[in-house]
Amino acid sequence: MVFLDSSITNYRGWTTQLDDALDGFLNNEALSELLQVLPYQESAKQVQWDLEVLSALQRKKLETLIDHAIVHTQYYSRTARENNIREHDIKDIDDLQRFPSLSKSRLMQLPSDFLATKVMNDTGLKARVSRSSGTSGETQALIAHLEDEFVPNGAVQARYFQAWKIEEGEIITWVRRSPKPPFVAYHAGWHLYHSIRFSEVVKNPQILNECPSKVILGDPFELKAVARAAETKGITIPFKTILITYQILDNATRRTLEKVFGDRIFEIHSMTESSCPIAWECPTHAGLHVNSDYIISEVLDLNDDIVLPPGQVGELTITDLHNHLMPLIRYRTGDLATHISGVCRCGRALSLMAPSDGRIADTVETNNSRITPRNLFWETDPLGLGDFEVILSSHDHITIRYSRTISILSPRQERVLRRKLERLFGKTVQVQAVPELNPASSGKCPILIRST
């Protein structure tokens, strides 16, 4: 075991935490299960580069999932009858379009209709329940998964950790508002995830230099705050790799992180509803690779089930090929997405999508277009504006608030900003400088806020 070397003894309490994590996880039953899936994971690492093999694997998994869902769930049995779909009818992505898309509200109406409880009896596996993220105050949906979810998670982590050259046995520091105890994950090898409280790291960024990890994971807004705190104190934090998840990584934030942490920064698109992360960024930085052997991704028109071609923005819709306990077929995620045509120059056959434009709930429709958070970043980035939020009032005016602790705009710059946003929204805009911006109850910092 590579974890127990002398390098970890420098961190306060780390050895004890590590031993507790390993004692709680590495029991004989868990080891046996992991050894059984090891050949499967190694196979997944190899076949992902071959387009023909990957497509065949995807079609096989899709047909199995659809047939299973039609036979063993009330919702899909009823949906199949209504749309004249029988077993073995759905064999590829084109056939999949015969199914109507699934909204979160429909899933929440009667979640038991989506459960295929027979799979628990057949496999002897237990279930766990996760909640959707509830971003922007949305009601959360409950999603049931079998406990073998570590199989796709392990295979996916194996491929992107391998691409990022993160070595076996690496310790990963996770900056979180509510830290979890250390836990072990398995992919190409054993890895330990250790959480550090965000508020503590912002006060004392030197903590990061005291941990044995050279890989850091977190939300871009929070990591940006840590990077600024380190820069203010003159602290260098030479992490090998930065992993970004949960929110949009805009150009200004990326530059801030690169200045303090280095330029090995990669995005992961994940959500609790899926069995594994949906997509990840490879070292070419040419988009995010969809894990096509576990997830089928479609980009649908916001108002109907029309599949949009590469280059057009729509709603990311996924079919989880692994979850047979609670199948999610053509599930609308609420995220804006754009597929990218062609194959990445890295050689991987996995399909590509652009970095997320954010949540649909965080967009605004005008007479001419739909404004996304990324549109706002494009407008504010040339002015050097740091953290900001746009408040949409019911009284036909808009207020943009920015943190004067981070940015100080001149009167001229404020006028330019106001004109840019008035042209974008077609409404009167007020500019306010405030001491700091407070995150939402979820810990995330939304860009667009609706106010009554």
C-alpha cells in the first residue's frame, strides 16, 4: 500500500484519519468485490479508444436497458405501449428517439413507477438513494442506485486519472463547505479522498502545503477564493492537478487559478442522478469527453424533443446505461449543453461536448435570444470584473452587484458595463459595488438571481 509512507506524517492528524478510513473500507468482502470488477475496469480503459467497439458496446447496453425497463417498471411499460414500442425495438441512439424525454417533475410525481425492484432480488445487491443537486432552489428528486455503482465510477475515474497522469495511490484534497471524513476510492489503484473545510483554507491557505496531496478538487468559485487568499499572503501552492466540478469555469476564474496553482486544470461534468460522471476534459482542452459506454448524451431543443445537431445549444439529456434499478431514459438534466462534432486530436473515440453554459433555470429569455451565465462572462471579462451577480427585478430593471473587495471599477468602467448589459437585456441596469457576495444555501454562487 503506497499510502503509508513517511510523507503523510507531516500533516496534522493525517495518519490517524487515514488508518480509520482504511480500516473502515478494506474488509474482505469489499476487497473481494473490487477484485472481481478489476478485469472489467481494465477492459473499459482499453476499449474506450476504439470507435467501432465502443459503438457496439453502447448499442448492446442500450438494448438491454430498454428491454429491462419495459418489462420491469410501470412507467416505461406504460410509455412503451403508448408509443407502440416493443422489446428489442430500440437498438441504437436513433431508435431511442421514439421514447419521449423524461422531466424531473415527471420523475418526482410517482418515483415508485420507475423502480425495477426485481433487480435487487436477482442480484442480491442493496440500494442507496441520492438526491438531485437542487441547484437554484429547485425541488430535489430522489434517485435509487444499486450498490455496485463503483463499477462505472471506477472505470471512468481510471480513464481520466490515466489521461491526467495522476499516479496510483495519489491522495486527493477536496475543498468543501461541509467536509466528509476521508474515504477510499478505487479505479486504476487505491486513492484516498480527504476533505478540508473551505472556510479554514481561505483563512489559512498554507494548510494546503501541509497536506501530502498534490491534487485538489473543488468548486471553481471556492477554489478561486482560496487562490486569491494565497496570492494576498504571498503563498505558492504548486499542485500538480486541479479538478473542477459543479459550476461554470469561466476564463477569468481559470486565469486566477493558473496563476496560483499552475495550468493543469481540468473540468468534470457530473450530477448525482447519473451512475458516473457524464464528461471530463482531457489535456488537449478541446472540450469534454462524454463517457459514452455508460452514458448516452443528447442535446434537445428546450421546448420539444427535437435532437439538436453539434454546435447548437440545448438541454443536456442523458440515458444512464448502468442504472437498472431506477432507469433514467432520455432524462432532461436542466443543464445547457452543446455537442462538438468530430474526434478529439487526443485520439479518444468518446464523443465531445463543450463546457457547460450553466443551468436553464439561470438563464433569461429576451425578445431576441436566451442569455446564459457564459454570455455574462463574455461581457464582463474584458473589464476585469471579478465576482458578480445579476438580480432580475419584476419592476423591469436589472441590478448587477460586484465585490469591491475583488474588483474596483472606475466610473467610466461602470458606465461601459451598464451599457453592455442594457444592450444585452434591453432593460435599465444599475451597477452596485458591495463588500462581498454571499453564496446560496446550497453553497453555490448563482450568477442570475430572480427577485420579486
